[in-house]
Amino acid sequence: MSAETVTPAVDHYEAVKALGTSPLWQYFGELFAEAPKNQAVPYVWNYQALRPHMLHFAGALSLEEAERRVLMLVNPGMTEPPATVNSLYAGIQIILPGETAQAHRHTANAFRFIIEGEGAYTTVNGERVHMRPGDLLLTPGWHWHDHYHEGDGPMMWLDGLDYPLINALEAGFFQLYGQRSQPAERPDDISHRQFIHGRLNPLWIQPDPVNSPIGNYPWTETERALASIGDDADGSRYDGVLLEYTNPHTGGPVMPTISCRIARLRPGFNGAAHRHTSSTVYHVVSGSGRTEVDGEVLEWGEKDVFAIPGWVGHRHINGSRSDDVLLMSYTNEPVHRALGIYREEHLD
Ligand code: GTQ
């Protein structure tokens, strides 16, 4: 017998695996799916149910023990690592009078939307930025920030960050400032005082290439904008009177990876259905209603948070005959648009 005939059949699959390769034909359908298959699912987080537990942890855990006292809003489809939708995270943070959440910075971009309480401020790169309910505060990537509460009663807010994207891109860095709080180095609330008029910008400020220079978009201004639009504007068929918080230098989103928005759904608003590749997290500022998603109904009430993953068909409804719904939302749409992968489909 020749040596050739006794050689066992080579298992080419095992052999190529050992060589660090894999046959594309076994993965093709998964890697090049006809349409996106999102891990995240539509979901509602009930604020009133969470609130007593937030208060419990406020009493049980000091800010010396926790870098930030936050309950993460974890999507049941995205638990490891935890995320709220693809590329975005939401959390509810609580801080008590006299407490300091120590100064740190991270490459992830962050914002806060104030839910309840008054008298706290965040120091962002040396500027104290005061918070009131409905205010949108920005902490763009690599900006030092610490929170301090000098008022009465607990203060709670929604945190929105893009760390799932930053970590997926392997660009996550984190640093402690070294002291618990930063000294105030600039006049309090100066960034929004000098920019808030929107159409009159200070020319002595060197624009940041990607981030809005505004520390706080106060609720008083948001309300004024909605009131000024009134009842006779067309609005969007899908999202009602939908406004984007903008970077005054560019007119674009407040941060490169996150567009923050506020929408007013008038009484009886029955939105048209659509889907888009971008994912959205909503916070109900006031009112209650429902969102129909691919045959399922998400019911939401005041202060709740809900998630609509990308490519899920959805329609928002304000069933009330008398009350507005105000929805704050944030989305990764700017990332999809920047990469040329944004797609939208009208379903009605
Ligand atoms: O307040 O700086 O929910 O750094 C997650 C990470 C809040 C914050 C979060 C953070 C913060």
C-alpha cells in the first residue's frame, strides 16, 4: 500500500478553523441580512414604580460608595453589556441635598433631562449650570463634570449617554478629576445666557468642532418655542410638533452621536406609522398615551421612559381630548445620517 491511500481524509472545515478562518457561506445570511434584526425590543420603564426604589437607594447608598446613584434602564434584549437601545443608554439618577457626585470625565457623550426637584447644578468644564425640571443639560465627551445639590428634597433626572457606541468603537476612556468638585472658573450659566437667543451668537467664542457650546437648554425656552408655534403649524405626521435642540454654530444636533428633541402631540393626535433605522428613547414630560409597535401596544404615562429600536414600525397616539402630550426624545439618527445608512419607510 502506498502512503497516500492510508492518509485519513482531511477535515477541511477543522483545518481552516485552526488557521483562523471561517467559511463565509455558513454565515452569509446572518451577516448580510435582508433587513436589520435588532437585539433591542420595544419597552416601557414605569417611573412611578421605580421612584420608591430610587428613594430607598438614596437613603441606603452614599455618593462616596457609588460614583453615580443611577438605575440603568436596561433593554430586555440588550443585557450584556447593558444598553437601552442600540448605541444609546438611559438611566435615572438621584441626588440628595448637600451631596456631591464627584468630578470625572469620559469620552462618552452625555446629557441630563431634569425630571423632578430643584437647586442642583452640574459644573461642566468650570461652568456651574443650574437645573430645573424640563431643562436639558449637556456634558459632551471629555468635559469634566460633577453634580452638587444645594436645594431641598431629592432631585432626579434622566441621563442619556452613547457609551454603547463609544465602547463598541473601542474609544472609551474615563478619568477622575482628583478633587470631588471643580472650582467655578467661569460665570454661572454663562454658556446658555450668551447663546440662548439662537439667532444672535457671541462672535468671541471659538466654535467646538462637534459639540453645542450650550450647557443648558432651559425648559422656559422650550415652552416658549412650543407656545410660539401654537396650534396652526402643520407638524410632522409621525411625531407632531417635533423640535430638535440644536447646536447654534451648526444648526445640527447638540452632540455628534445624539439628537435631542421635544415633541408636542396635541389632544387626539393619531400619528402615522413609519420605521427608520435609527433607534429612539422617549421620556414623557407630561400627559399619557400609547405607541403601537408592530402589533403590540406600549402604554405610557407621565415621567415614563420608553424605547423604540430601529426598524420597528411605530405610531404615537395621544388619546386625551383635552391634554397635550410632551415627549422628550433622543436618537442616534445623526450617526446613521453621517454614515449614509439612514433609511426610513412610511407605513401609512
Ligand atoms: O452623571 O456623570 O448615568 O458618568 C452614567 C455615567 C451618569 C454622570 C450616568 C455617568 C453619569
